[in-house]
Amino acid sequence: MAHEFRAILRIANAEIKGEVPIAQALTKVKGCKFMFANAICQVLDLDRKRRAGDFSEQEIEKIEDCLGNPVKYNIPKWLFNRRKDLDTGVDKHIVSIDLDLRREFDVRRLKKIRSYRGWRHAKKLPVRGQRTRSSFRGGAALGVSRKKKSGKK
């Protein structure tokens, strides 16, 4: 059964070019980086160099299922991006829009408990120890403003 090549396909709410090899294409999904994409290719026995547009609909559904539920496919837990979740205590991997939402909740929690990191987030300052002398200078005035010349003498 031959199926046609697709120029653009959607995997986990990410638009992926069909010409790109599948191992590289999976890294375009938010929350799925190089190591996790390689693990998916290895677990599902996919050819890493095969173009993403050549995969059938069933194969893409299997890839999406593996992205959403990697525990079922025996992917090592150290590859997950959410180990020992604070709410549930379970190891899981989050992709796509859920990752943004979870990160926003984490920052909100840090602000609520008034931790140092939460305080730095609230003040829109760097959280990870960067210097602030020349960077992170957002605010009302930047540079020097000049008075406008009036037309009268």
C-alpha cells in the first residue's frame, strides 16, 4: 500500500517539515530534544534517516503515543523532563503546550512561597546568578532624551 509524501505534518501540536529526517524532526516538538528523539527512534525501531513525510498515519500515531506515554515504551526515566513531580511524585515526560503550562505553574508556586527564585522572577531579574550591571535593564527610560527645540527665538 503506497501512501503519498506529506510536505508538512503535525506531531504533538508542532508543524514539522516532511523533508527533514525523523530524528531531527522530533526535536522540533517542544519538550523533545536530541536524546529523547533518539530514544523514541530506537524504541520504535525507526530509521533515523528516513524523512518525516514518508511515515504513514499509523506510524505517526505510534510516535505521538510514545511522546505522550514514554513509560509504556520502556524509555529510561532519566530522559524525562519531569522526574518526581511535586504534585504527584511520579516520573513523567511533558511535551507541547502542557510544558508551558506546567512551567508557568512552577513559577507561580515559587512566587507564592516567596522563595529567592520566585522573588527574582517577580522582579524580572535573572534567576540563575547572572550579573546585572549591563544586562536586564528593562524599565522606563533607556538612553538620554533631549529637549525639543522650539521654533521661537
